[in-house]
Amino acid sequence: MRAQETVKTPDWITEALRGASALLTTPEACAILRCGRRNLYRLTASGRLKGVRAHDSGSSRLLIPRASMEAYLRGLEG
């Protein structure tokens, strides 16, 4: 049996996600990606970035799991 390999997270991704909580708010995710809210919504609608909807007080907030953000950023490495 082969030992499971661990993949080291690139430094720039570690730095971008430093201090991020398990669920990122829309403004937090936009700051990490350096994009606007509309582009963030497009990324989630297309399925390129996984998001979850949190329903509180009748409104629906988009939250991005930290793991999803990390996976998306890894995909940008090419």
C-alpha cells in the first residue's frame, strides 16, 4: 500500500486565507478574490465556487465555505 501523499498549500493561498473563518461572508470572499459581489454570485451560480445560502430573518445570505475557497484558488494555479 502507498502512503497517502499530502499536498502542501501554496504560500499565497495560505496568506490569502489567513484568519478566515470556516464560512466566509460575501464581503470577506470578495476581498480575498478582489472582485465585486456580482462576480462572486456569477462564480457560485456557474458552480466554479461552491456557496451555501443561510436563511436568517427572512433574508438569504450567501456564505462560502473556506474549503471551497481554497479549492477554487488552487484551481487558479493552472
